[in-house]
Amino acid sequence: MRLDAIIQRHKGNMLSIARLSAAAISAKVVSRTPVDSGTLRKSWTPKNGAPDFSNAGGDFAAVANSLQAGDTFTLANGQPYVRRIEYEGHSGQAPQGMLRISVAEWQQIVRGVVRGN
């Protein structure tokens, strides 16, 4: 096998891992978001690029699959009370928040994707 073919195969694997990991962390954040009316959970907005605080929601898989090498995946929520939930323990459903604990699990998420879990 030629060296350039090996390099291209590994680049594709790395990109796939990045995309699947972005989708996986999004799923964790959303599933950990407490639900009263559902507005907070529906307001997570994925973006390829700068954060979007419009609360538009979006197709997490489609955004993750649009990522290319060097892109930045962001997940934002513009609800005015999201900070109280995340940082002040304002919800009994998510006393430790949802974003910070998911980010702390990043290495585990990536390892799980690599292992196919």
C-alpha cells in the first residue's frame, strides 16, 4: 500500500471519530438537560463555527457530519436561565449541570467512539 493511501485512510478515520464524538457529546448534554416545559432542552443549537445562541435547535447529526478537518463544533443555548441551571444547581434534575459534566467526559466519549461503543 502506498504511503499517501495510508495517510488518507487515517485522516478519514480521524474525521469520522471527530464527527461521531461531536454527536455523542451533544446527545449527552441534551439528555442531561432538565425538562419542565422542554424549552431548555429544545434550545441547544449545534453549529459548525461560532456559537449560535438563537435557540433554534438543529439537526445534531447533520451538523456533526458537516465537520471537516480544522472546523470547530459548538453547542450553545441562549435561554436566559441556562446559566442558573448549569452553574448554580437551580434544578434538582441536573444539580451538577449538563454541559460541564459532559465536557469532563470528553476523553471517555472519544475512547468509546474509537472502540465502537
